[in-house]
Amino acid sequence: MSRPGPSGDLSVRPLDASTWDAFAELVERNNGIYGGCWCAPNHVEYLRGVSDHRTFKEELVRSGRARAALVVDGEGRAQGWCQYGLAEGLHLKHVRAYRQDPPAPARWRIACVFVDKGHRGQGVARRALEGALEQIAVAGGGLVEAIPETTSGRVAQGRFLFSATVELFEQYGFVRGRQVGKHAWIVSREVEPSSAAPVREGR
């Protein structure tokens, strides 16, 4: 399988208390992301109309209850991320269609991929996804699922691609399962644990 390499001097760091400020600066630079969501509603703990997006997200990050691979440039500024987490902790879009004929239970979900509006087309999304898979491997690996959209043969607006594209996932070994929307597919891949991964029980 051909895998694209990282672009330029980009590096990946986990989203945690030490990188919160870089993440927050990226979100604020992009007007809160998708109408100010802060990647908060994807979490099952989120309460619509009650949770303040920024405060809620910061609480999750600082308490270790939110995961993401944060892409940082050579100047230390965050330029994108890939949000992932345990499957029971993150929502997926097209959930009704997903539940009609659910696939094999996954351990992990990838819910959101975002790139700064001034850095798109420079390999940031690829590096973010690659970083998330590396972090999942360190956390013990397992089956990973996502619901991205196909872009082949059409021009798709960026706001509809917050979970990235099927084509990008396929470059990293994901396989299409079932179609759950006009352009949306369930994709999945088994990630082997890295040598640094802790021993885990079950899936």
C-alpha cells in the first residue's frame, strides 16, 4: 500500500493540557470552527443548549477525556487535528442509517478532521490522520471506524467534510463497508498495537 508521507516540518502532538492553548488558538483563528462547535457536540457527554462549547471542551481535554492528534508546524502553531476516541464516547453522523444495520463493534472512532483554512492542500489532514492512527496503536490498537464522504466526481464544500474523505481513509488502509448517506460510507481498519502499547483485555 502506498502511503503519503508527512509534509514539510509538520509534527504531531496529542491534544492534552500541554497543547490546549495551541488548539484553542487554532479554533479561535478559524472563528470557532463550523459555527463555533469546538469539536464539542461529538462527545456523548455534551448537552445541547446547556454546555458551553469552549468550556466543555477544555474541561474534557484537561481531564484526559478527549483525544486528538494535533498537527503543529515548525513555528509551534497548530494547523489541524484529527479527533478520535473510544467508540462509546463519540457520536457519528448518519447515526440512524448506521444503526439500521450496524457493522462489527469498533473499539475506536474518528469523528472529525479539521485543517486551518490557510493550510489546506498541504498535507495537514494526512498528517493528522496518520498521527491519530499512531496514537491509537500506542493505546493498544483495535478496530477503528469513521464515516467520511466520497469526493470522486464531485466538488464538495469543506463544511460537509468535517470527517474527511473516503479517499483519504483508503490511502491509510481503511475499507468501505456500507453506504449510509448520499456520499457517506462506513469505513474501518484494524490497527495493530505498537510495541509501546499496554496489554489490554477484550476488544
